[in-house]
Amino acid sequence: MAAGKIAVGYTTAQVRVALGAPHRTVSRVSGAGSSEVWVYVDNPPRFSLGLGIASWRRSSAVGGGVGISSGGFRDGERMHVIFDNGRVSAIETAKR
């Protein structure tokens, strides 16, 4: 089992080790029965810039800052992992 790689037949524990916790889970019901779907999203690095100006009595100040983050939710589902009876039955990936 390699980090970031999964295959049909994996258990929920194996998927959690390979991919980590899902962003959200969904229950799917169809004519074939019910399934659990784990949804994974892209979390690209984020960049932010801030600027502040303040004044009090006869003084004033200006400040700024830059922030970089390696996470944060961003719409962009990249993978659905479908489980039937506790094992991966299908893997759906987004085309880019």
C-alpha cells in the first residue's frame, strides 16, 4: 500500500492510511443497494496579503503582512471513493 494510492478491494482502514480522512462522507442509495462515499478535495497552498492603517491622537501607523498556508478548503472535489460492505467498490476521479 503506497501513500496516495488506493485500489478496488481496499478496506476503509487502508484508504484512511493511504489518503487520510475524507473531507466529507455521503450515503448513496440506488437500486443496487446502499453505499458510503468518501469525498476528497484539493487543498492547494494559499497566499494572503494584509494591510492595516491606524491613527490615534497625533500618531499614525501603517502595517502589513504576508501569509502562506498549505491547507484550507477550496471547492474542487478530486476523488470519490465508493464503499460497499466496508470495501472499495469504485473510485471516481475528476478530469483536469
